[in-house]
Amino acid sequence: MPKVKVKSNRSAAKRFKLTGSGKVKRARGGGSHLNAKKNRKRKRRLNEPEFLTGSAAKRIKTYVPYK
């Protein structure tokens, strides 16, 4: 009996990436508009990726099995 392929959650696949070591990487929100009142340091930090840990990362890995 062949193995059944699992469908990826398409919304999760567009928002999260898996690194080579298996960490889950995501973009930070809040950097696309109303930037005039945010200071330079804050905007720079919003540009850096964030890595999920614990149960959140486990859940996302089930949503995106083939990335």
C-alpha cells in the first residue's frame, strides 16, 4: 500500500520557511506602513527574521511537511 502524501497548508507555506537545520523562520510584522513615526532601530529590527521555538515550531512543521 503506498504512503499517502500530506497536503501543505498553503497559507503557512507562504509565511514560514524551514532552515537547513530545521528551524522555523518567519518575518516580523508591522514594518510595511506608518513607518514615519517608527525610529530607525525599530524598523531595522522589524527587518530581521524571527525563529519559532517549542510547540509553535512543532505545529508549523506539521503544516509545511515538504519545505
